[in-house]
Amino acid sequence: MKPTDSGTKEAIKKEYDFSGVSGVRGKYHKAYRKGHTVTVYNEDGTATVQYFTQEEGAVMLEPDVRKFFSTPEAVNKALRMLISVFPEKNRKLESAHK
């Protein structure tokens, strides 16, 4: 459904108007990467709690980089091409650090 402009500014309560407030980008990103808990309160009064963490080996791409890669396969292909440019000596050093 499309929102309508029929009096929406007047219909918004003052405490929900954040137009004069600026947010801080990335304020919680470190804590989010460590893991977070989501609690869903069900209609029957019970609560479901789920804990989420970032998968091992997962990498978060910045938005400007993300727009160039539509799939994980595209990211891996680009990184493999970059790795192939490294001299063989450096590739052996990199794999030894794992």
C-alpha cells in the first residue's frame, strides 16, 4: 500500500518526530558483530528469545563496496582475481599466517 499525504504530519505524535535529530552511523556495529539477542513477545504471553552472531569467516561490506557485488560469489571471484596478482612468495606468506 502506498502511504498518503493526507494529514500525515499532523497525525504523527510529537514524540515520534525525529526530523530535527541526527543519528550516528555505526554506533552499535561492534556490539552487533559480537552478537545480539532478539526477544519476540507472542500474543499468548510467551516470549521467544533468539541469540544471533555473525558466522565464522563472514565479512561485512561497507555500503559503497556492497553496491558492486550482488552475490557472495561475485565477492569471492573478485578477491581470487586480486590474490592471483600477488607474487607467489607473498601468497605463501599469507597462507602461513592462517
